[in-house]
Amino acid sequence: MVKSIRTLLRRIKFNLNYLTSSQIEIPTNTETYRYRNPKYFDIVLGYLDQANIDKKNLEQVLRQYIVFGQEVGVNNYSKDIFSGYDFESTKKKFKTAYFNIADVKVPYEIGRLQGIQKNNLIAQEQAIFPDHKIDINKFPTIFWNSPMDVAIRNINLIFHRNFDCDIHQRIIANSQEEIDAHISNHYLYIKNNLENVGNVVGNHYLVELASLLLTIATFDFSSSKDDFLYLTNELNEQLDRQFNNDGTSFEGSSHYAAFVTEALLICKLAIEEVDEKSLILKKIEGIIEANRLLLKTLIVNEELSQIGDNDSGRLFYFEHNEYKPLNMNWLINLIDYVYPDISTRATDLYFSSKKETENLVNLSGYKKATHKPMHIFNKEFQFYPFPDFGIYVWRNEIEYLSIRCGQIGQNSIGGHSHYDQLSIECFTNSNWVARDPGTGTYTDDLELRNKFKSIEYHWGPKAEIKFKKEDEFDCFRLNYMSDGVVLDVDKSIFLGYAEFNGARIYRKIRIKQGIVYIDDYSNDVELEEYASWGEDNEGVKVQFSEGYKRLR
């Protein structure tokens, strides 16, 4: 009852803030920017020239854009094509989310104009052009509702500007001068609406900084020098705030780790263009190196494991394959091209065992659940711990075991983390035995959102633990699970615990002769055994989401 009243009051406040908020102000007639003919794009083109890009991958966007696995018609810019809701019907003012009504991320995704990366590439390589032209002047107002999404569109307009101008108007219906004017309008809008306040400042702000820095690297204008100093100082501060001591992302999500790594690659190219001796470049490189290691370790069968949220966000869309949305090898290849020696560097820093013997607990008197053993490793394997991110991996080229245990994302708030402490993933003999379910969706279906976050959807401890339903104000928080604590871990053993709605559960893993033995312990709740895992269902426990809104 108390929670219901609290939710009602928060909902009233949310709607009042919406009603009293100012109208969206879209800049017009801003300063004319002078194109610099930047060198950084030669690096992008150099990589694309040697990349093995599937022609079918490029042709995805010739007739229709594909958004979250669905084709989008040219006249559906303002619609959530999944629900049919037209956001332009609300005219000038928009909420940040439409809970259980429609998904505002759909028009946001359309408005990012990611497809023009592929349009430009196939136009340049094969003189093949899309069936329809994009007219920037006809964009709906909803395209300006999210500063980060405006920032991503700005990045794509800049990439478009850097291609051969002879193909510009075969893809976008606007002149080169109009495109430059739109970029200047985008820059001013982003600058005036930075998402750098609130309880959590995260990936949105990082992408906005990347977009602004890329604009400065591409154009000269009156405030560019002063803005560059301000933005690099802001970026330096965010590198300290948004990344853990080991360099991994504080978001608590593998796919957001990839997303922010893309943003840092853009920052690197942009800053180097303006000041190749900038001290921040070394700091960026170290963080990219750390996340490359994390991402490469979490790529299984060519697909990136979905730890935490996956909203399918991308910045470098040239190689992203909508038919294989979890394939992230291209990002590793891109990093290796930008930093040619990065794959050969020593990685001992990250590979240390953890033994907190003073904290070890005697579990002999605890209730115990012994799960079905799994024969995972037929070949020698290595151990890869990432304690700051909160995941521990045992793997070789074809076999994989991981367990999630550590700090909840966004400094224990939750954010893009799930109720997945002590949850495992296993891949062996070319099959998934246990697999993270992914995300489903965000705000348009809170029931589905909560299901994909839940302990019931993950391969964690099996117990009857009741959580209160999380409403729209808690859908990016984790209120009923503690940070995970690792007591003992090395190449052959793991012991850690977490609390689920106040019930402390320990999980112990032993690896002996390639066989994985898993036991759970608790004195707070009755535990159940997994008599079988997900061997017969591609490792899926309940439901699987291959990417945002991609359910099967």
C-alpha cells in the first residue's frame, strides 16, 4: 500500500515536470562552420578498405532501414513501429519515457541515421544508392528529444560529410551547405543540453562529448579552441568517474562497455586531429586496451555475452550486421587497426588470483543444493578475472565458463545491471549449456523488462525468493540484490556470495579434469537443484533476447 502511494506521487511529479517543462528549442541559423578536410577519416577509410564486409550487410539499408530487427518505412520516422504509436501526435513536448504505452527508443534509433554509414560505403565501393533519400528538413520533433541520440546523428552526419561529396545528394536530399548548417545546429543543441547532471552521469554524456569533439576535429568555428579545452577537461574527469580502476566500464553491462569503447575511439581520433600530443590520449588508450581485453574474453562463438543490458546501441555501424546483432568481432578488429600493437601487450595485470582467507566461511552446517555437473573443458583453459567489472571467466578458444559476482553497475545503483549475481554461462561442444537471456526491452513493457532482469531468467541460485514488482521509477535500479563478494577464486575454484532480498546465498564452483561442479549454500532460504541445465534449449532458461526487442 505504501509503495503504491509512493509510486502514485512520483508519477504525478513526473507528469507535472513534463507539463511544466520548456519546449524543445532547435537551433537555426547558427554560425557557418569551415570544413577542415580532417586526416582522421583516412584511418576509418583505411580500416574499411581492408575489412571483410559482407555485401548483404551493406545492402540491408538500400530499401529499408532495419531497427531492432524490423524494417522501417520511409514515412515512419515518428512512429514506434512495434506498437503503432505516433509520437508526433503529441506535438511539441515529449516525455522521456512512455511507460507501458510505446517505446520512445524506436524513433530515437531511427533518428540516429546509422544507416547512412552503410549507404555511403556501398555508394563509394559499388555506386549503388538507396531507394529513398533522407531529407533532414523533414525530421519530426521527437528526433530532438534526446541529446545523446542527437549526438549520434551528428556523428553520422559528420561521417557522411567526410565521404566523397559527389555522392552526398544521392543519399541525403540536402545540399552540402545545408548539411554543414545542420551539423552546426546539432553541435549547438548538444552543447546546450548536455546530460551531465543527476544521480548518475554515464554513457550518454560520454557519447555527447565524443560528438562535440568530432565536430571540432572536422570544422573550424569561432569557439572551437575554447570548446576543445573545456571538452577535453570534461572527458578527463569522466574517464575517472565512469571507468573502474582496471579500466572497465562502471555501467555493469558488456554491451554498454562496447558502446563506450566506440565513443572513446571517436574521442581518440578527434583529439589526435586537433592536438596529437594531448596527454589524455594515453589515458584513453589504456581504457580502450582494458575494455578490448574484457570484450574479447566475453566473445563466445563470435557473439558478445549479454551481461546486463543490451539496447543494441552502436556508433560504428559500417560493419554491424543486423542479421547477426551479437557479433562483435568487428569492434576488436577496429581497435587492433587503430592501435596496431595492442593485441601483443602483456596482460598479466588483469590475471591475478583472489584469496581472502580471513573471510572464508565454514559452510558445512548450511543448507546445500548440488547441481548437475557439467563436462565443459576438453582442452586446456585459462582463467581471466575482472574483479572491478564483476565477472570471472575460464575459457579456451572453443569452451567457456563464467560467473557474475561483483559490484552492481553505476556504483551499486543498478542502472544497466540485472539480478544476475552468481549467475553462470557455459558453452561447450559447440552448444550453450547456460546462457544469459539478454534484455528484451526497457520502458514500454515493464513486465517484460523485469522478467529479463530477474533471477528467474538467469542461471543463478535456484530458490523461492519473492521480489516486489519494480515500477517505472525503479526499472533502472536494483533494490533487492547486494553487490557480489568473492571470497576465493583461481583457475580451479570459486567461492562467493550475494544477498537476494536479504537472503544470503553462497555459490561454490570446482573445476576438476574439465568437469564443473557447482554447489549453493544458504541458511536463509530453501535451495533447489538444477537437475538439468539448458542443454536442450540452446542454454536458455526461460526466454532469450538476441538484442533490444529481438525476442525468441
